[in-house]
Amino acid sequence: MRNFYFIISLFFFTTQLFGSGQNSNTDTLKKSAQRLIALSLETQNNPALRLSIADSALRKAVLLGDKSTIASSLLAYGQAYYMVNRYSDAVDSAQKALSFFLSASDSLNMVKAYNFLGACNLRQGRFETAIDYIEKTITLSKKLNDSIRIASGYNNLGIVHFNLERYQEAEEYFKLSLNYYKNSKDLRSFTRTQGNLGLNYLKQNNIDEAVRWFDESLKIRLELKDTLLLASIYDNIGNAHEKTGNYTKSEEFYTLSNKYFKKLKSRHGIALSALALARIQLIKGELGSAYKNLSEGQNIAKEDEETDLLMQSFRIQADFYQKKGNFEKAKASLDEYVKYLEKSFNEKTTSRIAELRVQLETAQNERDNQALKAKLEVQQLQSAQSNRIKYILIISAIVLSVLLGFTVMFVFKLRNKNKEIKRINYQLLHFNDELDQLVKERTKDLSSALEKVKELEKVKSAFLSNISHEVRTPLNGILGFTQYLLSPNVSDEEKNQYGRMVQKLGNRLLRVVEDILELSKIETNQLELHYTDYNINELLGDLYQSYSNNEDFLAKNLNFRYIKSLPDNQAVFSIDVYRVKKILSHLIENAFKFTNIGSIEFGYYVDTPLTIKFFVKDTGIGIPKKAQSRIFERFYKHVAEDHLAVYDGTGVGLTIAKGFAIAMGGRIEIESIPNHGSTFYLYIPKKLSDNNTPSLHGENSVSWGNKTILIVEDDLISYQYLEALLQRTGARLIHVKNAEDAVEVASINKDLNLIIIDIQLPFMNGIEATRVIRKSNKKVPIVTQTANTVSDEGKACLDAGCNAFISKPIDPDDFYGLINKLIL
């Protein structure tokens, strides 16, 4: 940057020259500078021209006097220096630009500067500094959600690890970079990263994988027609073929690389490809061509003082003279090779030592600053303490002087003073005691808080462990069976068998999700109870049917039965059907889990005027007294000492059951003897129904042939499921996909018997649509369906005018029961 300081020195002069009266010229100058900056960045194939354009941009920016434009021009200037291998100048320019971006909190340009400084330090072999800049790039890019910068950062990290010979880490970073580039339109960066990944495989001697990535990269580079990109990929492919011993192919690609480097006028690239050609031609015995290319590469390396290329050229030259039989010149060439090898090693070692020294000095400065800060704080404390002592001494001296001067006259007052001093001392002692007690209490509180944090960590770990197992296990079966069912040779019998398995695993996964959501509602006090008149004999019958036909339960060959204590016409009570059934399901499943021989029975008694007493009794392994108080804790899994089996489950079933019982004003109790079984009791308040008749439930009792139902659902699969459920009822269906059409249909068709509307609709949602429909039609029943079971959407639906709401996935029996109640 030999012109930079001269350019900056013109800044104040130009600011005065182009004052406030030149606003129009200022705008023109700013646009001109910005166009030059953009043009500089676009000029990839001509480094000299790019440097010239960046220089012009900087001059205009300085003439303009706008700090932001100057900083952007400096960064473009640095990038132009990078293209001609002047890395020190590039770093100097970029750091000046970064200083402004930091002061202006310009995050977007800070990312560009960090990324570029990382690349420069990488080229200079300052890997630790490069990693620091690159990690800053990635962190800031993630905040900005800039996928291209993130991809560039990961690519540069891959290059750093590649240079440090950490090929496994490099491969991971290159693949991360490709994943971020994949959805972008930056094909140049994408194909560069492909080439880098190929080089990484080449270093590991995985030639086939390297060539595959090089070929993928070459296809894109040919489409882009980018000379620089083509030159570098041809060089890489030539290197790969050289490693496999295919020297003809290698020479072909090295020749193409040399051709494109000459088009670019890249002296480093020309020298590199010429030396590669010389090396191959020497192996093939083409000594004349080899000497010509060797001379070309060596001359450029000498002129540009490129140590690594000179070292490589003298190694090839030694082989050349050895093949010629001139061993004296071969030895002299080897001596030169060793000299430059040592020089290269010393340069790299010196650079590394310098980088480490800077890091050490930085760390030392930080420690010194911390020590100095601590010392100043100690001095301040000592000074404050000294002032307090001086103040106390002065006051004491004054008091003593007064006392000594007026001893005779103020004896009585002196006695009063002594009493006051004693009182103050007592207060100070009392204050110290209180302070000590307060410290002890705070220490105890902190210890208690720490124990709670540790307990929460344990709960979190247990939750993640349980949920991971309970989610992955059915998912494994679902994905495996699904993949198998998609194969062409599956018989109808297998489709039927494995389809049922997929349904079973899906229901298991659904129960896990429902358990998590219900536990969340319980712990956040968001549980809402919905009481309906229901026949509890029918509830027990449903539970018996669902479990008695279960294959897993049938396999244990247990005696399974249920007990009703009231006739059907007296068994209708007002209960939250879902919660009661859920509690009993958890208790029954728990009994089946821990019972291998004997029987399981469940039922209820109405032995008091105020309470219904449900029970689940088993002959399983039982629960010791000391464990009975813990079984309702989250994630607690009891295993008897003489049982080594590991039982599945999330560990929250009994927790949910207890939470539901408490929410309904009830409780759960347990009686258990180890090795003799357990009995769980659920007590809930008895609420008599106004209409003591059995509830209508099940699809067999529905026939709506004269009814018209409007379904508002934008998701095709969800609609098809509802259509399948309602076809057997004989009802006439009208389907619309958005709320606006639903409002129009409801206003035109006054004969609608029911509207089923999804909440999550495009444009206008289901709740808003319900409000609009209610303005013109107060009578038609409206049912909303939602997949969100945690939020307060249910209450919002009812407030908007809905008659009921139902959660996805929709249970057919519950669905028919609800619709039958509303439509008749």
C-alpha cells in the first residue's frame, strides 16, 4: 500500500475543497466509487486490472471524504492485493477497514473483513490467528443468518486443518461448507469447496474419491467458464493422475492448467504447472520438454523469490541431471534443494514463532493488566481504610481533648457518655451477630439452590435419555417397515401384517408425544378439564376391549377382567372422560408391564355419597415401602432387587396420572407387597348427571344421510382422512380450502348442519372465520380442529363462537361421538 498514506493525506484538503455546496457532485462521486468497488470484486481473472480498479475506487472514496466508502474501498483494495499474493499489504488494508466497521457496528462488513483476514493469515501460515478470525466470521454470520458467509467460514476452517494435516477435521468442515452453499447461487464458491474436498481426499491417498469430487467441480467450472477456476482444477486432476501413475493423463491436465494460468498471467500458477509438467516429462523420459518447462518454472520462481517453488525446481533439476548422467550438476542441484528446504523450514518456523510470540505477549499483557487492576483495587481499599482510621483517630483525639479539658465540670456528662458508648457497642455486637446469621442463611440458601440446580440437571438428563429411547425405538420400526413395504416384492399378507406394525408403532410414538405435552400442561398449570355426562361402565368396557385384544398383552396369557358395581342405567356421571380414561390406561399399562404371571383386574366402587373409587389390581413384582413414595416422581423407574429386566417407558405415566387426579380434585393411593402384587386406587369426586342414561358412543350408531357438512381444510391428506370417516355416515360433504370461501358458502347455504374448520388456514385463520360466520349464522354448529394441544387455542375457539374443538390426530370414536351430539 505505498500510495495509501499519500491518498489519506489528501483527505482534509479535499474535504475543504468540496464543501457543503457540492452535494450533487458528492452523490455522483459516491456512486462512482461504489461502482468501482463492485467492479473490482467482479474482476476475478485479471489481478493487475483488479488492483488498478481498487486503487481508483480508494482515490474517489478519499476525495469524497465518506468514512464508510473509504472503509469499503480499503477492503476491496486488500482483496486485490490478495490476488497478487501481497498478503501483508492485504492484511494491513483489511485491518484499517475493520477498525471502522467495528466503530460503526457494521455487522455485515465486519463479517466480510473477518473472513478476508482469516484467508490472508491462512495464506501466510498463521493458522491460529486464521482460526480466530474465521470463527468470528462464522459466529457473526449465524447471527445475521448469512448462509454464504457461514459456508465460506467453514471452507476456510477446512483449509486451515488441511494445512495442519488434520484431514478428518478438514473433511467435516468442507462438507459443512457444501451443505450451506448447496441452496445458494454462489456456484464459484461451491465448486472451489468441491475442489478443496477433492484435495483433502488426495492427501489421504483416497484417489477414487478425490477424482470424483474433481470431476463434479470441473463440470460446474466449465459452465462458469472461469479461467482461474479451470486452471486450478486441471492442476488438481493432473496431480491425482500422477499419484495413480497415469502420466499421460497427468501431462494432459497439467498442460491445460499451464495454458489457463498463462491466460491469467499468474506467475505463480505458470511456474507451478510448468514444474509439474517437467516432473511428469522427466518420468516419461522426454528430457527436452522437461528441461524447457523446468527452466520456465525455475526462472519465475527466482524472479519472484518463491522459496517453495525454488526448492521444488532444484529437486526436479537434480533428477534431470541424474538422468543425463551429469552427477556433479545433480549433486549441486541437490545442494540447492537442501538449502531452500532449510530456508523454507526456517521461514515457516520463524513465522510460527512470531505468531506464538504475539499470542504469548497478548496473554502476558492481559495478565499484567489484570494484576495491575487488582493492585489498584487493593491500593484503593487500603487508602479508604487508612482514611477511616485517620478520621476515627481525629474524632477520638477531639473527644479526649474535650474530656480532659472539662473533666471536673462535666463528670456527670462523662458518665452519660460512657453509658451511650456501651449502648452503641452493644448495638454493634448485636449487628455483627445478625450479620453472621444473615451470612449463614444466605450460604444455606445458596447451597439449597445449588442442590436444586443439580437435581434439575439430573431430571433433564433423565428426560433426554428416556425420550431419546422412546422416540427412536418406534421411529426405527416405522422407517424400517415403511422402507420394506415400498419394495416391489412384498406380498399382500406382508403388507397387511407390517402395515399393522407401522400403525402400532405410530400409536406408540403418539402416546410418547401426548405424555410429553400432558406433562408440560400439568407443570405449567395449563390443564383444562372438560366434564361431560358419560357412562363409566361403557368407559371400562372400552378399556377392556382395547387391552384384551392387544397382542403384547395376549402373549403374557394373564387373567384380565373388569368389575362394574352399578347397572348401566345408574352409571352415568359427569366426568372428564379423557383424563379418567388416561389415568386408568397408565395404571393398567403399568400393571401389565410388571406382571408376568397371574391376573390383572380393574373396576370401580361407589361406596360413599361423594366419591367414585376406581382400582387397578395386579399380581406382579410389587413395590417396596421405601419406593412407594417415589414412583410418582418424573422419570423414576422402579426395578425390584431380584428382577434384572429393564422396562420400557418414558417414566412419566404415573406422574401424569397423579397430576390429572389432583386437577380433578381427587387423589391416587397405592397398596403393595413385594412379590405379591400392587393395587392402585383412584378417588375422584362424584358428580351426578342430570340425565342418567347411557352415553351414545361409536360409529355404529351414526346415520346422517339427510345432513350437509362443510369441511374447511387446506391440507389434502387431512381432508381425505375426514372424508373417509364421514363417507360411511351418508352425509353430504362440501369442501373448501380457505376461510374466505368458507364464509361465502356459509352465507349462501343456509341448510348447513355442521361446519368443521381447521384453525391454521392461509390468510384468515379458523378462529377469525368463525367470528365472521357467526355474524350471519348463529345456529349452525361449528367444530374447530387443531394440532396445537399446548396453547390456549381451545378457549379462543369457544370464545369466538365454536361449539367444540377436537385435537389432531383425530380419534374416530371420539369424533363420531362429538359430531353425533352436535348434529342431531
